[in-house]
Amino acid sequence: MTSDIKKVKNSLKASPSEKIFTEGLNYFGVQSDSIWGKGDNITISLLNKVFIRGTWLDLGAGDGRYSQIILKSAQRVIAADIDMGALTKLWYRVPKKSRSKLDLMVLNLNFSLPLINTCLDGVISTGTLHYFDEATLAQLFKEIDRVLKPGGLLIFDFAYDVRRISLSGQESFRNGVPNYLDFPNSIFYESLSAYKIESLASDFQDDLSQTHGYVLSGKFLLLLAIKSYKDDENFDP
């Protein structure tokens, strides 16, 4: 995809009954590069350390908070999100010289990934997975495992104990979003039993009062998972 695309300023509306969670914003009306700010330091540090190559999928990419870091080294990046408004903001944030490596994909994570088996060298998903229940997560990780090559990298974070405090001091809740008070170890480590996993724990606080009307805070776990090669019990990346 090399030609410019039309800006989509009307964000897709959330539909909790269909497990569709969007911000409902005009992404082009937000002055900052990303509505989520510059990104978490530990995530940026990890992305600058790992060996990024080949084709990567940015799952739930939104307006591309980390996409440009991946684009520096990957030969191709598929930015996937259910909201085309967010994806077009991502497109215009990316320098023109890098757009030839970027593909946009409108994608509903409640369904199978429209990709062939073992076609990806890496998958990243940030600020997304905590919106889904455990059954949906289990199915999604099966799909990620299907499309990821042996030796491929999976980088993702998971937010929990999330609090949204409005300007009036009241806690607000998003309809239909699971309220994970702790990191759901079982679902992740069972789904990734064939992976070598490293994790980093941190907390966050983002002042989103100008765009969302609340301050967001909580804890999150950042994980790097490396898919083992089949039948290689001594695999050590």
C-alpha cells in the first residue's frame, strides 16, 4: 500500500454486546501523535532491544503508538484494528518513506485471523487484550500461534486492576469490559506452554482528561514470548 488513503474522522462506535470496544473519537482532532501518548518506557526499551525482522502484525494497533518503532526494522508491518478511523490516523503519522512497508487491516479479534499458517515473524499487541474475556483470549492465542513462525516473537501487555477516575473524582466503568483485578496467569501460560517467556511488571497512570474525561491508572504485565521450534526440547533463543 503506497498511495495515500482517505482520512476517516468518524470513529467506529463501541458495541459491548458484540465485544467491540472503541474510543469513539475523531483521532485527527487530537493534537498529540497518539491519543495514548508516547508509550510506556519499558515497552519502548524492549522493542529497541529485540531483533525485529520480516513481517509483523500489530494487533489492535489503534493509532499506532508503537508501530513506527517496528517499522524501522521490519520488512512489512500489518496494522490491524477494528476502527478504520484509528488506522487512518496511524497511516498519516507514519513517514511517507515507510508507508510502502505498511498494510492496514480492519479486523475483529473475536474471529479467526485472515492470515495463512506460519506467515509472521512477530506479533505485538498493546493496550488491547484486557478488554476480552478468558474464552476469547484463549481462542485468540490459538490463532496467534497458528500464524506465528517457529522462533517468532510475541510481545504483548495485559492491564489489570484498571481504574478510570473522572474529573469529578468518581470511578467510571466501561460497559462489557471484564474487570481483571489480577493477571490471569492460567489462561496465558496454558496458551503459551510451548513458548519461552520473559515478563516485566509495572504500573501506569495516564491523564486522559482532555480526550476521554478521566485519568487512567492500573498495573500491567509486559511479556515477551518466543515460539519454540517443533520437537526441539533444548530450544534456547
